[in-house]
Amino acid sequence: MTEAQFIPKTYSNVKESGSVAWQAPSNIALVKYWGKHGVQLPKNASVSFTLSHCCTKTKISFQKKNTPGFDFEVLLDGKREVGFEPKVLKFFERIEPYLPFLRQYRFTIETSNSFPHSSGIASSASGLSALALCLVDMERMMEGVDMTEAFFSKKASFLARLGSGSAARSIEGPLVLWGSHPGFEGSSDLFGIPYSFPVHDIFKNYRDTILLVDKGEKQVSSTIGHELMHEHPYANNRFEEANNNLNRLRTILEKGDLENFIRLIESEALQLHAMMMTSLPYYILMKPNTLQIIQRIWEFRKSTGSNLCFTLDAGANVHVLYPESEQEAVRAFIEADLVKFCKHGEYIHDKAGNGAKKLV
Ligand code: DP6
């Protein structure tokens, strides 16, 4: 598919006013997206688990207007949040060619996250995918012809990507692939697709406990981190390695090979952070407690044979991944040995989930 296929033709059922609401999940990448080009196109393919509990709920109310320009306000937990408005404005400007009605309405965007705003969990993936879903749903109401479910999800992912790359993977589940890769038919740089290749039962309902190590603002945003990959001495090797890891992961997921899953997932997390540490300027987002947790995970795995492993996103928090069958033992270990490294002892138990839901 090309970008042009997301430009609508005419609307035969234009609405004066209305509202629509969606819940969209967060996701955690197994093979990471780090480095982009053009307009939000990834330098390598990535794959993620869609989460269940970490999500954003967004309702948009729209009213036709005659004034020019974009007109919207954003409410977070019922209160006006002007801090979000520049990001939404940029998003509207980017997606306008694909949703040409945007300037014709006044929007009230009411949003809330299942996780605290200050938790250090990025809300951009779930936030932008929830907003994209609402807007494509609004378009669906106005189109005279039926939009297929497959096209609906693709367009939502396509638009979400224009807001934040990883948001492209926050529409469906439980595993989503984003980025064109020769080994994966149907994969595209433009949108995420559900991972439709064989997956062993051990990876069903996979658990993710997110340990909240640091809840502050990151010193270096992801946007800047991606930019630093342009002049990065190891960038091309990294992009190649990520694509190779996807090939490896495909076999691992099919066979249920936990030993190699652990190696690949932890290596991906550390490669991501190695890119940060070898950027110019270089920086470190891990905190001493991030390393304490990693060390404890390695010791626990060695002494018990458990299959837990860690991954990281662009921050200090640690995602602990483990099979459903090991939930009891791993959670007991987290309580006993890891919670003390979390800020205010906070963590979130989550698991792989099936994607966004329409709210009534
Ligand atoms: C480290 O999707 O936040 O979480 O496209 O600039 O919004 P933008 O970046 P973003 O990048 C996050 C990347 C990551 C890894 C991943 O989710 O694949």
C-alpha cells in the first residue's frame, strides 16, 4: 500500500456533531525501533507485545464550525491540559492530508491514562493511537461506503505512526510488526500489522511487570535520541542487527525457544541503550537501580532456572517478561527482591493483550 491510498475521496454522510471514544493500549518492543528517516519512517523493522492494562481512553466530541484553522482543546482527567496541545496541533497538521475534514470541526479531546501521568511510562503510543482511532472512526461514520475492518486498523496505525512511531504498534495485538522486512510478507514502513506467523503457546498471555524505577522527565527525549542516530558511527550495524534479530525471533517464537528468547530480548534492550551511550552527545537513561534490577534478574535466573528476562524502553524503568506458567514464582521474587529498587515501591503487572477497543 502507498500513502495515497489513505487519502479519502468524498464523504457522503457529513455529520454536524457527535462523539466517539476508544481505548488503546501501550506496547513494549521486543526488537526495538531506534532511528528513523523521512516522515516517521523506521530505519529497521520492530515487533512488540501489545499490553493489556496500560492504556489510554480517549473521547472526542466534534461540532461543525465555519471559522478557519484547527480548533481543539485537550482535557486530561477532566482538566484542560495545554501542555498536550502543541503535540496534538503538530499531529493534526501531519494527518490533515489523510483526514481533510479536520479544520471543519471544533474538537474536545478528553483523555485519561490507566497509569499515572508521572509514572515514566510513555503515554505517546497509547495516547496517539487512541486519538487516531477516534478520528478514523469519525471518518468511517461520514463515508458512505463501508470501510473494512482491515483498512480501518491500517489507517489508524498509519495515522498513529505520524504522531509517534511506536504508536503504529498500538492498534492490534498480541504481537505487532512494524517496518518493511523481506522475511515478513505484508510488513510495511507505513503501518503496523498483527504478527500472523506461528507462535508457540508458551508466548500466549506473556506477562510483563513494569518496575517504575524513575518517574522524572527524561534528560533526552526519544525524538532527540532518534535524531542522534543520523550521524551515529554504529547506526547501520544496529539497523542490520535489528532486522537479523527479527529473523531469529521468528524461529524462536515458532519453537517456543525460551533460552534464545531471553538472549535476544535482553540483547535488544542493551543494544538500544548502547546506541544512546555511543551517540554524540552521549547519554545514559538507565539509573543505578536499573542495573541493580538487571543484576538481580540474572542471579535469580541462574539460581532457579526461571525464564524471566528484562527489557527496557527509552528510560530507566524495567519491564520484566515471563511466561504465564511462572507467574507465581516470578511475582514472589519481584516482591521480595526487586520492589525495593522501584521509586515508592511502585510497579504494574501487565500482560500481552489483544489491542484497542471501541468504548460506548
Ligand atoms: C525506545 O515511538 O517514542 O520505545 O517516533 O519520535 O515518537 P517517536 O519515537 P517513539 O520511540 C520509542 C522507541 C522505543 C523502542 C520501541 O518502542 O520500538
